Amino acid sequence: MSTLVLFGYGFSGQALARRLAAKGWTVAATHRDEESAARIAADGHTPIDLGDRAGVTDALGRARALLVTAPPGAQGCPGLNNLVGPLAEANAFPDWIGYLSTTGVYGDRHGGWVTEASRLAAQSVEGARRVGAERDWLDVGRGMGLTVTIFRLPGIYGPGRSALDRLRAGTARRVSAPGQVFSRIHVDDLAAGLEASIARPRAGGTYNLCDDEPAPNSDVIAYAARLLGTEPPPEIALADANLSSAALRFYAESKRVSNALAKAELGWRPAYPTYREGLAAILAAER
């Protein structure tokens, strides 16, 4: 029986866990506290206490796939810091190790297209940390003979985390930023892309997983409002929006991300090629 180990049991990791568990995989996920352990167990998976090094080592030795979703901090990637020792001590390596990065590593391209071969030019501390984590994982992979694959992700949305939810909560805003576009991906398409890579592991591979149509955020909010039969919030000029520093960093970057390599090498196609199909499917499932 194939086993998936997750370092980081969040939105993306849970989506892959659901997808693979439905196909007979067993799933285990790391945790640091009892609350997290209870949530993992409630979903039918096995909690792994990060404080139990022998248990972590044993789980990695039995894993076919390892996915690291936790973001890096000032001390680097927590997945790398916690797992390299146990990986070296395990009696076997996973066939596939996936690391979730961000398209923020490309920085601002003034609306231009980027591919996996594009120069990395992160413009934020967070983006620079992702660049470092990618490099560190690939270096460890080469040094230990691990099949490490990097996935650069844009904004992730899905059930419970979409423009529909923000409109209902009254927090959706339509910020007017002429020329600003970004890519996104439905969480189920992300999980499908990861599964496709597990089936075709390539050491050192790097893939952009995103939909086919980069678009302004204001267009997404307006379409979601139409689906709900409500008036969209009025557009607000970027200069008048009083955004947080994190939001301002988001609007400071504009790029179109190509998914052509993932399609060509993994045989992957997004089930929701634009935000329109993705939002409509979320609403239909709710109803």
C-alpha cells in the first residue's frame, strides 16, 4: 500500500490527501501539538509527532511520497530542517519529494509571461526565502540522491476559500490596478498536478501549476458576484484602498505564468482552466 507523508497539513496538503486516500493510499502528517494531531486523526490519517525522531524516521522510510507545504521562515525551510536528518537515517527514501514554492520567486514582470526557465527576481523577503528554500531542497536532493520536485504556485482557491466566501463575508474588495494581472489555481487542480508528478517523478524538476487565464482580481470578484446574483463592490483606486503592507506587495507584482511545461511533461490539464469554471463548480457543489 502506498503511503503519503505530509509536512504541513493545510489547504493544499489536505487536498492531495483526499485525492490519494480515495485511491487507496494511506496518509500520515506531521504535527507539533495535540490539536493538530486530533485534526489529522479526525480526517482518518496518521499523526506523526515531530518530537519523535524515531517515529518520523520510520514514517519516511515507509513513504512512497513526501510533500512539504510549510513556508520558510528566517531560519529557512522548517521541512528541510526537520526532515533531512530522519531522511538520512531512514532505511529507504521516498520515490518522490515535492516542495510547494510560489510564483512570487519571479517578482514583477509588468504583465509579461514567465516560464520555469525565467530568471528569478523575488521582490519581497517572503519571495527571497522561497528562492533559498528551493535551492536548498534541490541541493539536498542532489547530495542525497533524492527525487525532489519544486512546484511554483500562484493564488490557491477552492471550497471555503474563494471570492464567493469573501463576498458573503463582506470582505471582498475590487481594487483598480491598471495592467495588474495574476494567475491562480483551484486546489483540486493543484492536487491533480501533484498526483501526475508522483506518477512521473523527475529529480530536479520544477513546474508552474496554474490555470490558463491570468486575470485582474477585480474581474474575479465581479464574476463571483454575478454567480451569487449580487452587486459587486465598487472599484477602489489602489491609492485610495488603504491596503496592508502584504496586500501592497501583492499589487506591486504583475505577471502571467505559463503552465505549458507541466502540461507537456506531466500530461496534466486543469479541470478548471479559468476562474469562471472553478467558481461555478464551487457554487454548484454547495447547492
